[in-house]
Amino acid sequence: MSPQTTIQHHSAYSRTARVIHWSMALLILSTIPVGFLMVQEGLARSLQNALFIYHKNVGVLLLVLIAVRIAYRFAVPPPPLPDQMPAWQAKAAGLSHIALYALMLIMPVAGYIRVKAGGFPIETLDALGIGSPVTRSDEIAEIAKTVHYYGALALTAVVALHIFAAAHHGLIRRDGIFSRMWSPKDSAGG
Ligand code: HEM
């Protein structure tokens, strides 16, 4: 094993962290466009209903996943960034990751409150008989809707930045930062 491989091996994210990361990435990258699409005027009613059902229920799944992810991150801290990375880049990565975590939490919570305060169903939770602590209120629903809307714009911007940075590391710099989250062969396991 070359010294280079050894460094990457020890600095890779665990398998669990990678599975959570890529599942959430897929789900979020579908939830955002579905969210913007389903509120457009002129959609066929059946299509709009299907998009809403997908969005609400996958959104609740994302709430569960982000709770697991935050707990896991505290239990198993991420590998440190390489020493040779410029300080400004490490700072920018740290800030964007905090923004991502905050928005990944705020978005499903605001969506959930918007729907429940508005008196609408969330099919899977209703089928499982899981009640809601949110009381019916048009005022609360409206506030949550506004938070959800601006949160969506902010999340779209931070996700775009995140993908740009990942692609830059993976395709242009090829400095091993992308493979920390991607390649199973670099993993320290677990
Ligand atoms: C990470 C999770 C989520 C993301 C990224 C997300 C994203 C979005 C986006 C981009 C929109 C379109 C912008 C807008 O018009 O507000 C939207 C709308 C909406 N979302 Fe979500 N959402 C998430 C979770 C949820 C959850 C958990 C629910 C409910 C259970 C939900 C319910 C709604 C509703 C009802 C709308 C339409 C807002 C309205 O005009 O009333 N979302 N979402």
C-alpha cells in the first residue's frame, strides 16, 4: 500500500456515513425539483396529487434521516481535512456544512408544520396512526410556508455550491477530498 493510499484510507468517511450521505443526496435532489414543480399552476390534478404525496412523505423520511445523521456525526466525528488544505477552504467547507445541516433540519420541520397546521394529511404517518403535536392554525401554516419557501431557495443555493466544490475536488484538483465520501476502497469501514 502506497503512503498516498494510507493517508486516504485513514481520512475516508465510514461506510455508514457514506450510505447516509448518498441516500439523502438522492432524496433531496428529487424533493427540491418536485417541490418547485408541484406548486406550479396548470398541472393535471392527478399529477399534482402524486407529486405532493411523494414530496410530503419523502420529506418526512428525510427528517428521520437527518436526525440519525446528526446523532451519528456526534458519535463518529468526520475525518479531519488534510493539513495542506488552505485555511480559507477549510473554513468555507465548515460553514457550508453547518448551513447544510441547519437547512436539512429546518426544511422538513417547516414543511411538516405547514401541512399539519394547514389541516392536510401526511399519508404514511396517518396510516401508521402517528398523531401530530401541531395544532390547526392558518396563521402558523402561513409562517411555516414562508420559512419553507425561503429555506428552499437557500438550500438550493448551498447544495449548488456544495456540488460545485465536490466536482472541483473530484474532477479538477483530484486531491482525494471527493473520494473520502465516494470510493468504498478508501474506507476505514464501519
Ligand atoms: C429536506 C426536505 C424538504 C425539501 C428540500 C423541500 C423542498 C421544497 C421546495 C423546493 C418547495 C417549493 C417551494 C415552495 O413553494 O415552498 C416545497 C414546497 C412544499 N413542501 Fe417541501 N421540502 C421538504 C420537506 C417537506 C415536508 C416534510 C413536507 C410536509 C410533510 C413538505 C411540504 C411542502 C408543501 C405543502 C409545499 C408547498 C408549499 C405551499 O405552497 O403551500 N416539504 N418544498
